[in-house]
Amino acid sequence: DGSQEKNPNRVPKEEAALAGVHQEELRCVIAVIRHGDRTPKQKLKVNMTEPLILKFFMNHCEDPVKDLKVKAKTPLTEFLMTVKTILAEKDKEKQEAAEKGVPIKQNTKVINQLRHMRDILERWKITGLNRKLQIKPRSWEEDDGSGAKKVKEVQLILKWGGNLTKLGEHQAIRLGERLRQGLYPDAPGGGILRLHSTFRHDLKIKTSDEGRVMKTAAAFAKGLLELEGEIPPILVSLVHKEKGSMHMLDPSGDKEVKLELDECKERITAHLQRDIDWRAMSEEDRDQMVGPEILHSMRDALAEVGNPRAALMEIYKTMGSLIDQLEEMLDMMGSGDEKRIEGGEGLKGDDEEDVALSGVKLYKGETLLELTERWKFIHKRLYDPDEDVFDLSRIPDVHDNVRFDVLHNPHLGLSSTLEKLYELAKSMADCVVPQEYGTTLAEKRSVGVKICSPLLEKLRYDLNIARTDNKTDLRYMINNEYSADLPINTMGRRIRTRLYFTSESHLHTLLNCMRFAGGAEEHPILSPHGMEVINNTRELCYLTQVAIRLFEDTSRPMEDPRRFRVEILFSAGATATPLHIDEANRNADLTRLDTAPLESVGREGLTCKDVEDFFSSAIMEGGHISEDEVASSGTVEKLKASDHVETPKEVTDANTKKRSLKQRTSTVTDDDGEESAKESALPDTDGATAEDMASLASKENLGDIPESDEEQDVTSRGGVDPEPPSGGKAIESRYFWSAVAAGTLLLGAGCVLMALSLGERRTYRRRSTILRT
């Protein structure tokens, strides 16, 4: 129709039908979303006993037993200088020994690894989002004087890559636009944008501490709220990376879970490299390799693989052929004309826009040599010819790398080899990746509840607050005197939106919890059709979404559980294959920006109480709450016992103590209803790069300002405390007397200025009279 032609971003009718025509009112939207398309992740590990490295660790760690993460610019620069100092000392020792003719024994492996670390840290300008250093203590000794623990050996883990690509950014923006039109009522007055501009949309966005996750969240917010401008300012003002969010959305610190995941990987490696054909497999063999028959997608993937051993060997040989072709290209092309991009990534040619190595343009400034080394690194670790054993934990890396090169480097002239490798790696990865979070249903349930318990607690809390919080904060409301002029039915009610951006692991474990945990057999929250949809999903691609919508039927009594209805929706994300995209038309092909449409997977007639009880049961399986708490989990008072939630009263007390922070922050609404937040607490960002501004989103970079886990958000419209500090009258009274005091002060200052001005005029007149006489 005509409206569809005028608005190309409008959601298709079948997708918009998800909103449906309800007699209820939408109260809450919750979504858990995976990050967007990224560059390949790379990692370097080395055990170290160098005194300067140990000194660096002791100077920056709070506890010598715990791991240390380094991402900020200053400590990373200090670490780089430490590495350079060590290498300079080693070179000096070697030179002095050579002059004296004395043989010297040095650990060349460690020296080469330190040089590799130095080169990686110097490759780009240090900004805090494109590299991360993790230092894990391995052994300790007691200090003779104080008896305190002192580290003897540490493991250095340097991670780089994994950055959000431009494609990932555009996909996230487009997804925000689609969900704005698909998840919220598209009222004649303007839908979610109108709600946001009339202070009735309570939005909070939380992420893990990964740069790609934070940037995805900011890009999504740009599309959801139809914002203009660059990503970094949106990231700083709307995206929250707090300690609570990090533990809730990043399971890396849980050692118990890590042991269980390592056991799963060992079983995958043992079972999925057997030399047996699919047709010759017994049902027991198939169960061992990919789990029970209910997991249809994994059975289908195994059928495509055929013989796992033969498929792995074919992957290994194809990777070898790819490396041979890349090395041949390197031999034909020199690299003496390379120049480093100042303050940026990679290398460039003569043209400012030409990011290249000897005429071959590669994505994000990666050189052909670096691309070859990336593939060599995976190839070497995939297969051990001496032991004749494959390491199947490398299969996801193969899939990620080949997908990236097919999508972003299709012009290398290696399309046939890359496409063959992609097809092989895709089928094998579909067998391996879901099993990394449990090889049996019992393991999937166990791993799922342990990883997702903090997130489930938060989701349960969000639903509970949206269901029970009917109070209105008078500080953030439209003047009721104008309500007659506005077609607004409920001036005091607002919609809560909670968006959680995380990694693939949380989406796998969350779906496992919904399918197999919390008494899913007796009291499921998913419909049979929903179970079928998820079980048939081969891959949770970039921007996979699990969305929950809460509706209220105001015609039903408050004590009726059916008053609050819940919808659960699922999308497998950016599922489009990269193989059809070639260099000639890939920029014009808009299908690569789309994600799979959301599909309802929740049980018919699902109530909010059903979902809260289900989450409570799953949390109890994870060991976070007791059975007594589950029995009354619907009350906010019992939620108070949870580690990751706060009651409205606790939030109120916390926000009362933090009023000084709110006074330093002003929320401005322009004529179009768009909001800009002015943070006087933020440092001056003039001349800062995009990455520098984005790194300000972390709480550490904002100074030591504590924030509550849930209700501290002065930058999103309507983001207010669930309960006013002392009720509406107390707020009016407090602000009235504050206004009186401020007015009195201004009046006094004005009187003083007026008196001074009159005094100056009287003196001037007297002088003029004397001169005339």
C-alpha cells in the first residue's frame, strides 16, 4: 500500500501482527539480545615469572588471589612500557654476554611471546575497547615480614579483535527500528516515540563489559528511539555497564561453571571425532554425539556431516589449502610500501581511503600477513598429527573466521575455497556449539541455571515491579492542566522497557532454562509449537532475541492472576547466509541487514505469576534461593533476599543518598521530544575519539559514583524510582520550599546589585554637576 512505500522501514504486516489487537494495556517489554556482527576474536596466553610483571600485578590488584582485568588506557600503557623494559633488559643482557664472550641462556619462547604482546599493544592506539588484558595468579608465597600472600607466577591472557563491524552496527540500528514498530502499540499519535516524549516510557539498557556488546546496545537504542548523531554519545548517556550487570550478563568469573563447561568440551572432543557414518550409527551413538532426538536441529546437522572424523579431516585439509593460497599471494606481493595509520587500526596505502597491503584491501585494516597468521594459528591447534586427535573447541573459531572472511573479504579471489570451508564448518559448528552448554538434557539444565540465575532473578524482579508498581513520580509528568488537549488515556501510567545485551552463551543457557529447567515438564512456559521452533533452530546468530511482553487486562480484578498476561517471543537473529553476497552487490543487498522475525513461543494463556514461579523454581535449582522463598516469590519483600535485586524502599534510600548526583545531571527535552543528558560529572570529551568516548560508559571512567542496580537512571525519560521518596505531597512540599529558598536568595542578590548600581549613578551625577559648575 501507499504507506508501505512511503516508509521502507515499516515492519511487514505479519510481523506487526505480533502486537495484535488486545483489550489489555502493555505494561512492560523485556528483551535479552546478543551482540551484532564482529571481527574474529583472538587470544594470546603465556605464563610469566618476570619480577616486573609480578610487580605490575601487585600494584594494580585488590586481592592477589583474584584475577585482574585491564582495559583502561593508563594501565594498558603502563603494561606496554613494562613489557618494553623487560625486552630492553633481555637485549642488554644478551649484548653484554656477547661482548664478554660468555654464553647466556635465555627463554626464547617467552621473549618471543613478549614481543608478540608488544606488537599487538602497539598495533592500534590504546583506547580501552579494542584490547583486554587479563592476569591470572597461578602460585603464591608468603611474605617473610608481613605474612601476606605474594604472587610467584601469573598467566597473561591478551585478547584483541571481536570488535563490532559496521555491518553489525547497521543491523542493530535496523533491529531497533523494527522492534519499535513490532513490540509496541503503533497508536495514531506516534507509538513508543510519543510515549518517550511524554515521560511515560521508563527505559534502561544494561550490558556486559565487552566493547562490542556496549556498542550494539547503543546502535539499537539509536534505531529504537530514532536518535540522530554518532554512537559514542548515545553509549555514554543511555548504556549502563555496572558491576551488577557484568556479573548478571558475563559468567566468566564463575569457576564452578567453568569446570562444568570444560567437562562438556572434553566429552564433545571424545564423542564427535569417531570414524563412523551417520547411517551406521545406532540410536545410542547419536545420543552420545548430539544428544536426544528432541534436539532436531543437531540431529539434522549430524546427518549433514555424515562421518564426523572424515568431515573434520576435510575441514583441516581445506584450511591447509586456504593457507597455501594466502602464502602464495604473499610471495607475489611485497610489503615495503606499508604505512601505519596514525591513531587507527592497521595499515594504509598512498590514498587516505585505501586501507591495504600491496593493493589488497582488507577489512578494518587487517594485513594479508595478519590474515594468514590468523588462519595458521587455528590450523595448528585444530589437529595434533602426533596424537591423531582433533580439538573440537576450535570448530567455533573456524566457523567465525570463515564467516567473517566470506562476508567482509570476498574480493581475495578465494571464494571457492572459503565457500567450501564455510559449508563444512557450519554443519560441524551446529553440532558442537549447542553442546558446549551441556551434552545431555540434565547438563543443559544444570549449566543453564548456574549461568542464568542472576539474569533470571532480574527478569523476575522486572516483571514483579511492572505488575505491582502503580505509583507516580510527580517530578516526571506532563502538566495535568493540558491533559484535555492531549489524546492520552492514562496520564500516570508508564511502560517499562528493560534491554539486556550479552553474548551467545547467555542466549543458549537462557533458552535451555526455559525448555528444561524450573519444572518445565509439569508447568511449562513454552508452547509445544515454541519448543519445536527453538529445537529446530540450528544456530543462535548475531542479534538473537528473547523478548517478554507483559499486558494488563484492567477489566479483571486485581486478585485474578489472569489480569496480567505474558507473551514470550523468539528470533534467531541475522540468519541470512553470507555466501550469496559478492563484492558487486553486497552494499545494495539490504537482506543482510535484516534479522529473522520474532515468533511467539510462549504458552497460550500464560500469566505473569506462572512466569515468576517458573523463574523462581529455576533459580532454586541454581542454588540462589530456598524453597521457602520460592513459595512466596511473588512479593517484593522476598525478592529483597536476592543478591541482584533491590526493593523499592532500598532503591529510595539509595537514591536519597545520591541526590547530589542527580543535581549534577539535567535532562533536557527539545521541541521534537528528543532528550539530551548533560552530565557535569563527565570529563571534557572535546577532541576525543569514538572509542575514548565509548569507554566513558563504564562506571569506573565516570569517577567513583555508586549506582543502584536497578533504579538509578536520570538519562532515560521516565526512568524514575519505583516509589517516590515520601509520596507526591512530600515531593511537592520539598520542591516548593526549595523554590522559595532559591527565590529568596535570587531576590536578595538582585537587591544588592540594584543598590550598587544606584550608588554608581549617584556618584556619576555628583561629578557631572561639579564639572558643569
